[in-house]
Amino acid sequence: MNWKAVRRWTVDIVYIALGAAIYALGYTIFIRYNSLTPGGINGIATQISALTDLPPGMLSLCISIPLLIVGFWQLGAHFFVTTTISTVLSSVFMDLFGELLSGYAYEGEMLIVALFGGALSGIGIAMPILRGASAGGNDIVAQIVNRHWPNIPIGKFLFGFNMVVFVSAAFVYRNIESTLCSAVVSFVSSYVVDAVLLGVDSGKSLMIVTSKPYELAKLIHDATNRGATVIPAYGTHHQEERSILMCVARRRDIAKIRRILHTEDPAAFVIVQDAGEIFGKNFKAI
């Protein structure tokens, strides 16, 4: 028996189950009973449930079954298995928590509802993704669309899909506030997913064009404990040899680096970019 594979699958299922439970908890306590709707397939199921009184988890699973079949055909067996587990568990927990915890649903300020509902949803969605799985629903549609029409950005496709769901919420609940707060739920959820996957303090990448690369590299290292790479370059403006000092740093280190540059090389040219995820020494392990 391959114990490494067994351990990996066990950890995968634990992450998927915990993520499904957290998502269902946020959905039950903050979203379902406040006339809000999440994005994607669960949002469609929530609105149908509001009109028919059918369980939203069961509806979500029924809508997802054809997508799962297409996903197996298009995206492979591993994706199918992990996404099926995630979809089934999310659907079961949504209905189970709806029965057990409906009396504990928060009924208060709608902004608080949207913020906390979005935060818990984001954590629940991100946890299976951390293990290379999928939360189901929109993920299946997005990946299939991206495979056949790679020129369509996934982010824009999901945004457009969710906006249709949110606008329809105004007609289902007959309240424009449902659309506005549902959009806040989606925005917060997306932010939390990125924060969990990439880290809240993901970091910055700096490209420093300078004539003092080694001096600056030492000062930056002493001040922030960050290394750097020196790349030979040629400046066309002054037609002279220069160097590019490339380094990555946490956001909190940027002010220190700017002070060093201001003092030691105010003529330096600096480009600062977001670094979504960083692996290596003093950051995440590879």
C-alpha cells in the first residue's frame, strides 16, 4: 500500500470537509436567512429555494451533477473526484446546518452580514483549493470555458456570471439591497480567497536601476534581511553601463528601502510591483 498517497488523500479530504463546513456555516448564519445570495451555482440554488422552499443544498447538487460529468470528461479523474467530494459535502452541510442552526441566524446590520458571510465563504472556498482541489460550482464552469476559449479571462467571466446572479436577486427578493449586499459578499469572499491562498502580506518585487548595486544590496540586506540579485544593464538615456538590483520584500519593508535609496542613491530608478506569491529563503518553503 502506498502510504504517502493514503496520507495525501486523507489530508485532502480533511481540508475539503472542513472547507465545506465553514462555507455552509457562513451561508446558514449570515447569507441564507437575510435575503442574500452567494455567487455562482449556490446563488442560483439559493434563489430557486426562496421561490420554491426546496432545500438549497439539494438544488445546488442537482445543478452541479451535469457540470461534474462534463468536468470529468474535460478535466480528468482527479479533478472529478475531489470536486465531487467538495460539492456533495457542501450541499449536505448547507441543508444540515439549515435544519440545525436556522435559529442562530444573525439578523442585524446588513453590512456586518455581508462582511462576515463573505469572509467565512472565502475561507471555505479557499481550503480545498489549498490542496489542489476545487470548491465546485463556478470553478467547473470557469475551467471548461477557459479550456475551450482561452482568450476569455476567467476573472471577467466569473464576474459577469455572478453579476447576472446578483441582479436576479433583486427580482427574487424584491429588494435592491439584496443585490448590493450580495455583491459585497462576493467581493469580500474573493479577497479572503486570495488572502488565504497568497497570504495577506504577499509582498513586493523591486527592480532598482542603479550605479551602486552592491552597496545598496548590502544596506537593504542589513535593514530588512532580504537578499538581492544584480543584473547587468545598459541605460540608453545616458548611454552608460548600469545595473538592475532585483529583490523581493514584504510591504512593511518598502519604507525602509525607500529611505536607503533616498540617502544613498537618489538618482536610482525604481519599479515596485505586487508579488502574488513568493517561495524561497525567508518566505514560503518551496
